[in-house]
Amino acid sequence: MWVDIVFLGFGLAMDAFAVSISKGTQYKKLSWKVIILCALWFGIFQGIMPLMGYLLAGFLSKWIDQVDHWVAFILLTGLGIKMIIESTRKDKCVEEVPADPHQD
């Protein structure tokens, strides 16, 4: 059980770290107020969300058990179809970059 908690904590820390980096790039100069507010928001929500999930899962488990395999099937099928469509469609956002004539 403690191994699950450690892995959950590690995953949440990596998620918060990635978002913190992207949030930090938005500011030319960071103040301690922004840093502390950002850390508090992340800490509060990263602590509350797993707790809410655990409590809701315990409460809704008898209804979810009946349809969980269908939900997983629909989500994974939809994701697979989306990936196939995106892999066959030419992306308009990608620019062709000419080769560098100065490269040896």
C-alpha cells in the first residue's frame, strides 16, 4: 500500500513540476507572492483530487462495476480512431523547413 502512495506522490509531483515550469515561463520576473500562491493552489488541489476520487469511487463502485468495461472500451476505441485519423491526415500546422545550405 505504501508503494502505491509513493508512486502516486511521485506522479503528482511530476505533473505539478511540469505545470509549474510552463507557468513560470509566462512571467518576466517572478515575485515570492506568485510563487507561494502557485504552490498553495497546486498543493491544495493535488491533495484534494485523489481524496475526492477515492471517496467517490467507494460510493459509486456498485454502479461503476456494471459498466466499467464498456466505458473503457468506448474511450480506448475513440482514442484509437482519433489517432488513426490524425496519422493519416496531413497536418496544416507543420511547415516544411528547407535544408540549411551552409551545413556540411
